[in-house]
Amino acid sequence: MNIKNTLRDSFKNLDVIYKLAIAGGIGIVILLYILLISYRHNAIPKITLNPDEQVVFIESNTYTIEGSIRPKKSLLEIDGGKVEISKDGTFEYQVNLEERRQTFTLTATNKHDDEKTISRELLIVQSYTKEELEAMRPEDLGEWKVEADDFNYLSSNQINVFQSYQNRTVVGKVSRRDLVILLEKDAVNDYCNIKNSDIQGWLACGWLQKN
């Protein structure tokens, strides 16, 4: 008799444990759902560009800015123009360059909280064609070599190339004795706009010698 009662109590305990496990599982699912909804409503959006660069060099005067955004239902504008976001969170937006160097501002806002906003900038640079470079000659513009006595005092044979004289964002590096194309000069600040392979930016003209 005691054995039967013991078994009966054991099964009752197992039944209680089973019900508690189910209730606990449902509770966890509900909690995760609440956390997901909370994330969607409170998350600061994240913009990822493709390619995910700060500076893009192109040949023509049109460019398609593309990438993805999270959360997917965020609102996105590029220079004030509304951008349509697909169901998977990706987007494409074509822009026309009015200048050879033009910065576009991407602003993403949480759909449920307009205070959750983030912005990032993309500089698009239209490269000069060979014909345009030839037309700039003969004076200072054309092919130069990266060379200066200061290299003798440096631990590295590379120097930074900046987005502009005012903007010290590094867009790449050039090495001693590299050949570069001088595109234009800022005589006031003695800075030169150069192009080397896929790098285009500014450095002090003192780092250059006529090739």
C-alpha cells in the first residue's frame, strides 16, 4: 500500500514539474517577445553601406548608394530625400553629383521613437579622366613623385593622405617614391590634391617632387 501511495505521489510530482516546465517555457517565450518589441521600439538605428566606406571614388557623375539598416522598419533619408527600405532592410538610392567632391548625409530614425536618430556621411569623389588630366597640364599639374628629405627622419616610408586640409580624416597612405597625379593645389595652405591608384586626397605639397 505504501508503495502504491509513493508511486502515486511521484507521478503527481512529475505532473506538477511537467506543468511548471511548460509554464516556464511559455514565460520565457513571452519575455523574449517583449524584449524583441522593446528593442524595435528603443534601438538606435544602424546604417551599413555597401561598400562600407567613408569615401567612394567613381568615374561618372551618378552613383547608387546602397546598404542595409537595422531595425528594418527604421526611417531613412539621404540629404532630406526619403529612401524606400525593402522588407529585408536593404536600400538603394541614386544620387547625381553636382560637384566632383560631394558629401551626402544619411539620417536614420527609429520609426517608434524619433529621438533615436543616427547620421553618417559619405563622401563621393568623381575621378578625373586621362583626357581631363592632360588638359590640366603643362604647369604644376601632372605626374609627381612622393619624395622629401623629411623621410630620412621618419620611422616609416609612408605618409597619410587626408580628405581635405580642413577634414583630417585619413583616406589612405602613399609611400616614398610613389608616383602620383597632382590634380589641384591649395596655394593658401600649400596643400596638394593627389591621386594614386584608387586613393585620392590631400597632403602637404612639401612631400612631392616633380617627376
